[in-house]
Amino acid sequence: MSSRLGRLLLIALALVFLAMFLVLPLIIVFVEALSKGFGAYLAAVSDPLALAAVQLTLLVAAITVPLNMIFGIAAAWAIAKFDFRGKSALITLIDLPFAVSPVIAGLIFILVFGGNGWFGGWLQAHGVHVVFAVPGIVLATIFVTFPFVARELIPVMQAQGKDDEETALSLGADGWQTFWRVTLPNIRWGLLYGVLLCNARAMGEFGAVSVVSGHVRGLTNTMPLHVEILYNEYNVAAAFSVASLLALLALLTLAAKSLLESRAPELRRRAHQSRDLARRERV
């Protein structure tokens, strides 16, 4: 009886915590966004500056996520499938963005690529603008998001081992054929999960992007930066309207994540059955 009561208390505490710190703020965002009516909401989200912020956010995510996906696959493959000197150092470097404040990361890019930075003078002399421009935003976003895909794939690849790849190579497949027909199908759900997390962080990143962007309206303001500017101007309804778009994107990411988690066990089971059947046929 006491264990059941304790379990119920823990569940109730968790639900109260989730309601207070997750559900309630999310509801407030949409309530405030619609506080002046649906017409004002549409006007806020269709404002040219808001649309420019949305466009830039999607552009940065569209560049950042594929690059991080390529890096994540390569890093996870190297760490999980091979033993080499410096392997632990590589793992530590992958985790570095988790430990470094995004603001510090932005300041580092200012130091390196800014007008008075190490390469800033040379870049400006050749007409290349990194800081206070889109390239700087992309670089900062890549830095803070690149661990997500790799960190999802490393344990998946380590759990799968090398047997499938070695079997494919022994049957005459080359490296690319082994990757496309064996490795990638085995990791696809972990890869999609990592891509979703990376995309969510890329669209919501504030600290590093705020430092390197320059806050140029219509040019270097992403959605989080545009929300901050509107709120600082006491345009609360418009700020929450744009914030609600970010919240909707987060909810879509959460829904996709939940769908993957619900389907992954069954799909993994079918994949294992298919591989076992293929092995028996080869024998």
C-alpha cells in the first residue's frame, strides 16, 4: 500500500511539474498571441520583418542540419567501427558545445572573424562578410548543434557492432555499397531522431546567434531574435505571435519524435528479421 501511495505521489509530482513549467507556459504563449484577436495575430506573423525572420531561420536550419548530419554519420561511424589514437579526444570534442555557453561560442566567432579578429581584416579586404551576416549565423548554429546527430548515432552503431558490414564486405560489396545498403538502413531511425533534435535546436538557438548577428532587421534577425526585439519594444502581442510559430514548430518536432519512438521498436524488429532471413539464404 505504501509503495503504491509513493508511486502515485511521484506521478502526481511529475504531472504538476510538467503542468507548471511546460504546459502552462505553452498555453500562455498562444493566449497572449491571440489576446488582440486573430486579425492582429495574422498581421503580426505576416509582417515583412517577421516573414524575413522566418525565412532566415528556415534557411539556417536547411544549411545546418544536412552538414551536421554528414558530420554526425562520419564521426559516429569512425568512433563505433574503428579503434584509433585520439578516439577519446574526438568524443570529448563532440561534447564540447554542451559544456560551452552559446554566448561564449558567439564571442569566439567575433574574435576569429570580426573586423578586428584574426581573419576579419583579410576577409573584409576580399569582400567576405562573416560576422553580422548570414555566414556567421550559420557557423554559430553549426557549432551549438553538431553534437546532436553524432550523439544519437554513436550508441546505435556501437550496439549493432561490425558483423553486418563485415559480412557485406566478405560478399564483395565495396565501401559505398556497404554504407548505403547495410549501415544506413540499420541507423536510419536513430539518424532521423538526431536530425529532428538538431533541427529543433537550430531553429530555436538564441545565444550564439544573438552575438554574431548584429540584429539587423530583415537581414540577420532569426525568429528568436525578432521575438526579443518585439518584446523589448513592448509589442507583446506581436512578440508572442511570432513565438507561437516557434512553439508550433517545436510541437511538430515533438510529434515526429513521438511517432519515431512508437514505430522504431517494430521497425527494428522487422529489420532484424530481414537480416536474419538474408543470412540464412546466403548460407
